[in-house]
Amino acid sequence: MHALLQQIAIAVNSGLYFLALAGTLTIPDMCAGLERPNGLTNGPRYRAWFDKWVAPKYQGSMSGGDCYGLRCSLLHQGGHIHIKACTSV
């Protein structure tokens, strides 16, 4: 995790914002997986992890569903539009 966070910082400082955001949006997946004995996660677990650990720090300005939609859109379609299909998984 430390290496990922360092590389995200390097990407931001280098102006590689797409790569930094893509890396950042994978963190809830990894953390939700770490909470499971088998290491597997899914959309509901991603959203729940985000809502528990991240959303309160930002006073609810982004929900787990919002973040998961952005994650799916960016990582699967290469865009930043909220994709409805991703939020239903």
C-alpha cells in the first residue's frame, strides 16, 4: 500500500492526474478486500467501506455509491461520467 500511495503522489506532482485518480479509486477496493478472509470484494463492499472510512471525513460530500460509480466509469470506460450500470453491482 505504501508503494501505491507514493506512486499516486508522484503522479499528482508530475501532472499525471488520470493515473493518480485511477490509483486512488482502487484503494477502497483493496481495503475492503483486506477486511475479508478470502480477500475478495465487490461493489456493495466497496461502497460500505468508503461510507464508513472516507465519507465522514468529507462531511458526506461524496458517498460510496458516487465514488464507486466514478471508479467504474474511469477504470472500465476511461471516462468520468457516472455510469448507472456500475452503481447497481
